[in-house]
Amino acid sequence: MAVCLWAELKKAHRRHDLPVVLGIGVLALCWANTMKLSDPASLAYGYSMVLYGLSIVNAVVMPLSMAVLGSRLWDVEVRGSACKLLYTLQSRGSLFGAKVALGFAEVLVAPLMELAGTLAFGRIYRFTEPLSPAALGWFFFCTLAVNALLFFFELMLSLFFENQVPALGCGVLFSMTGLFAMFMPPAFTRLLPWAYYAVTLSVGMVYDESTRISTFYPIPYPVWALAVVVALCGLVLMAGWRLVRRKEV
Amino acid sequence: MLRCCIAAENRKLRRALIWAVFLLLPLLAGVYGTVNYLQNLEILTPGWYNLWTQHTLFYSLFFFAPMTALYTAYLWRLEHLGHNWNLIMTVPVPRFDLYLGKFLVAWKMVLLTQLWVFALFVLFGKLWVGLPGWPPAEILFWAVRGTLGGAAVIALHLVISMLIRSFAAPILLALAGGVLGAYFANENLGLFWPYALMMSGMNSNRAEDLLDGRMGPFLLACLVWTLLAFAAGWLLLNRRDVRSE
Amino acid sequence: MQNVIETQGLCKTYGNHFAVQQLDLAVPEGCVYGFIGPNGAGKSTTMKMLLGLIAPSAGKVLLLGKEMNPRNRLALLRQTGSLIESPSGYGHLTGQENLEIVAGLKGVDHREIDRVLEVVHLTDARHRKLRQYSLGMRQRLGIAQALLGSPKLLILDEPTNGLDPAGIQEMRSLIGEMPARCGTTVLISSHLLGEMEQLVQQVGILNQGKLLFQGPLAQLQQHSRGDVLLRLLYPQRGLQWMADNGIRCRRENDTLVLPPMEEDALAQLVQALAARGAGVVGVATRTRSLEEIFLRLTEGKEVA
């Protein structure tokens, strides 16, 4: 397994995965930074506001980004027509396992950056809201879980179609509908797994039309939502594994 | 010559499935826009203009650019794979025609998509929302004007995807461009950022014509960005050795 | 005779590495020219420069008497068919559709497609997707693409790659006929000289970017006159006589191996040996195969 992972890392050499992975986090954070974080009125809700804002940002940025990561990871094999060779060198399980492991490591970067970014915003803008490590941790795990779900799904599309249009096309569509879902009734939003950035949120918002001020309040952690995402993750991984095992080259 | 190139590009796009994205994306945007419009009737001034905003705001702001980038990336991916650079560079066709052929094929797709957006808008407006009368003609004009902004995005991404052999990365760049575009448009600097031109042209974030009296600068901006991208592409095509794999 | 391809001092460098060095090719009209060298010798690089795919670092290329430059490029490409490195094509399209694209871009009548498909025996497979083609079929399609429009000059980079023996034979006869039938000049590269032997009239041998030999095949074959083998009943006596007369030779069991020599000299030598009672029972000359000459050339040895 270690050898397979090493091979994956070698393939990633000169593929410039790192800039792409970091770029995703930077994009999300820059966008979050355009919220009026330094506004005195919002300091009391600082962290909640950042988490709330990031969930919207993630809904737009992450589905497409995950499609990009997944597609790049599999596309090296398509371009090199390498599957024929690899399937004779290593077990299909180890190839898939190595892809999943490296992919997961890449997926991990953006939520970590968001975590660090949220803390940094707190320092820079001097939020007066007390920091709730539990809420932050919850946000991290939920973002990671939804990201991983999308990544595995897109990886599966990439390997099923080889033509990378379906995977990326899906990424664009998911991003768009994910954003739309933010403005739709919650019952509808829950139907879209890629909209779970919002569904898993532990922060609620009320917008006062007259004063134009948003206030935030904590809501109990929707544990069921995280459970749904994790379960779906497992399903998609299993489906992907079946696909790799059955695929003829 | 150019006609040959366009015909060749059209042939290459057979069985590519890529039109499905162009069909679905506006459709979903339209459905969402209409639902949102109906949900927010108490805040919005009812009418064709506000329905237009609801239909096209997010579409033109964030998702038009990635969708277009997907198209141009696919056009180049066909050449990046399978040693096809050797082929297209040894056929007796001016390199520029080849490049222009790709541009025109992509632009035609964008034009059709915009007309599809408008058709959906009219359809949903009449049959679903039941708006009285017909939409103002200027909205059709905006839809077509959006393709000029689209041209700048296409030209830019033709260069990017020619240069970056990765299929996926340029699409992420387009999303980043769109997000930045929202920022630029907000600061009234939309004309200085190619990804924001489309939204300005579509006039999708306000009911009154944003470009009223500023058509000249808008057209100039579209032209300048498109030409700059073309110049870059032209230089790269002529100065660089062909690498087929 | 006019040269269809001529290069003058052609160089290509990548950083400090010389891929092609001071190349002066001359390919006469109406011949099949074998461009031969081991893998990585610079054959593909040279061919790409001929076609204007990559720019030379120095020197120039003349095709059909005109310099290959941006101004003449299209006019020259219109009279050229090529297959470089691996065959090109779009995997999601059928063989027929791929040829339609090339025919369209070359401005060739689409009826030509039927003809070239017939020539490369792909007529039955024309409606299958390229992705499903075997390597040999792709190679044929690549050649069909090159043949579209009956070009005056064909540049083929290892066109027999991936073909089965029957296919190689077929391809050879197809290419061999081209000059006589259509007046086409063919530049064909290979890493095997032996493979080209029955096909080409002119050869150029390239190694590490340098041209080691260029000229008619017959000239190269002159080098193939090899060692003389003398089988003797009493090799020791023969060896003694050789040593006395200062003739270099080597003993292999009952056989003496001598360097190549003129036939007169050989006759005299045999006579003298017989007179010495060496008991000459066999005289043979070992012909060196082209492959051996090629190997000697590319290994930097002299061709004796």
C-alpha cells in the first residue's frame, strides 16, 4: 500500500496539485473576507457570521473544486492510457485505495485552511463573540465530510466516463444548484446531498429588513445530517470500488 | 479556409455530450429563478424585469464562465490528447483560422445558449408566472449583448486551455474569475475584468439598464479583452514548438 | 535531379543538449529515402522541423525547392502528407469521421476518403470508433490521413510500427510503388536498416543528432564486403606463411579469417598458400549484413 501511495505521489509530481489545492482554500477565504467582517455591529457575531458565510461560499466553490481534484487525479491515467499497465502491476484495490488516500489528503487542505482562516479573521478583526471550539470543530468535520462525498462521487464519474466532461459538467451543475438550494425551502435543500454545507450548519440567521442587520444564533448540531453525508460517502466509495473492479481495460 | 476549420470543429464535437451542460444549466437557473421570484413577490416589484434578474443573476455571475471554460477546455483537450497537435499543425490551414474556428464554434454555442435562456424566460414568464403581455424587447437585446462579454471569456479561455494542458484547472480558474467578477462589478470596475463583462452585458443585477449611456465603454472593453486574448494566443501559436503529448 | 528535401546546417538544441546537429539532408525527387537511426537519434525531431512543427535552432529547410517559413508553410504543407510519432486522431469519432475532418482541412474532395480507405484496407472498419481500433489499424488510418490529397511528398515516421508481418509487407509494397505510380517522393524513418533494405533507394543514417552516412543504398552495400574465410587442412603452415609475409589474420579452429581484399589479391594468396602445402579446401567471403554495418556506424566504429 505504501508503494502505491508513493507511486501516486510520483504521478502528482509536476502536476501542480498543491497550487490547485491551496487555490481552492484561498478563493473561499478571499470570498468570505468580502463580508463586512470589520463592521462594529457584526463583531459580536463574528465567528458565527464567518461560518455562515463560508457555508454559502463552500456551496458554490467546493462542488466544482472537488470535481477538478477528482478529474485531475484520474485523468493522468486516461492521458497516459496507463490503466492497462497499472492493472498488471498492482491490485486494482491498491490503485483505488491509493487514489482515495491521496485524494482525501488533498480534500483535507481546504477545510483546514478555512479553519485557520476563521481563527485568523477572529484575530484580525477582533471579534467579540466568544470562540466556540466545538462549533468550529463541527464546521470543520461537516465541510470535510461533504467535500469528501463530492470528491469521491466526482472521482467515480471521472473513472466511469474517461471523457472528463460529465465529471466537470456535474461539478458546475452541483455548484449552481447548491447555491440555489440556499434560497429554497429547507425541505427541498435536504434532498440535495451537495447542499449539505447549509444543512449541517449549526448557526442560524435572522435578517431584519428594517434595520438591515443580521443576527446569528446557535442551533443544535444536526447530527443526522452529518450521519447522512458519512453514510453516502461510504455508499459512493463502495460503488467506486465496484466500478474499478469491474472495469475492463 | 475558415469555413473548413469550423466544419472540422463541428465534426469533432459529435458525440461529445457537452451540449447537455448548456441545455441543463440555463434550465435549472430558469426554474430556480422562477421559484424564487414567486416566493419573493412581496419584496420584488412584479414584472418582466425582476423575473429576468432572478433568472440570470447567479447564472451570469458565477456559472457562465465555468460553463464556457468547460467548452473551450474540451475543444483543446481533443488536440492535447492522441498526438493531434501534429495533425492540426500539418494541415494546410493558417494557424489563425484554426484558432478562430474554435472561437467561433464556442461563440455560436454561447449565442444559442443565450437565446435558450431568453426562450426559457419568456416561457416561464408566460406559462408559469402568468405575466401579462410580452417581455420588453430590450431584454432580448441584453441577452444578445451578453454574448459580447461572453466572447471575451471565450477568447481568454482559449488561450488558457491551450497553454494549460490540464482539462480541469482552467474551469476552476473561471469560477475564481467569476467570483472576483462579482467583486469588481460591485466596485463598479466591471469593465476592467473580463469575467464581469458578461453580467454587465446581461444587465442581470438590476432592472434599469446599467449600461445606459455607457454602451461605448462596454463595447470597447469587450473588444479590448477579446483582442488581447487573441494576440496572446496568436503569439503562443507562432512562437512555440508544437508538443504533441 | 532536383532535391525534394534539402536541409542546410539544421540544428535543434534543447538547453545544452543537441537533438540535431548540423544536418545536411538531400532527398532526391522520386525516390524512397530511408531515414535510419536508433531510438532517440533525432529522426522525429528532424521530421518535425521539416514540417514546421518546431522551429530549427539554426539552419534552414527547403521542401520542393522552397524554404519552409511562415510564408511558404501552407503552400508546402498542401503538397505534403505526414505521419509523425504516433498516429493522430479523435478517439470518440469513427475512422470515416476522422478522415472527413482531415479531408475538410486539407480541402480535398471527400470521395478521396473511399480511395485511401481502400488503399490501407480499412474500408470495413470505417464506421468503428477510433478508440476501438488496434494499434495497427490506427497506424493505417494515420497513413490514410497522410495519403489524402495525393501529396507530392510523404513524410512517414516509423509507419510500420504496430503492424503485423503481413501489414508490414503490404505497407512496404504500397510505399515502394508510390514514386512510380504517383511521382511521390517518400521520406520514411525506421530504426531498422534491414527492414528498409528492399524498399529504399537512398539512405541517411543518423545517430545522436549527426548524419553518419548519406547516399544511395548501393554505396552502403559496398561496405558490406566482409572478411575472407580460408579453410585449411594444415592451418599452422598457413599461419606461418601469413606471419612471414606480414599479412594480418586470425585463426578460428581450422579456418583463417582475413580482412576484406580485392579478388586478384585473394587469388594470388590462395595460390601461394597451396604451393606451401597448406591444403586449401575452402574459400568463402563473409558478407556483412546491412544491420551489422548500421550497428558499426552507430557505435562509432569505422566501416572497413
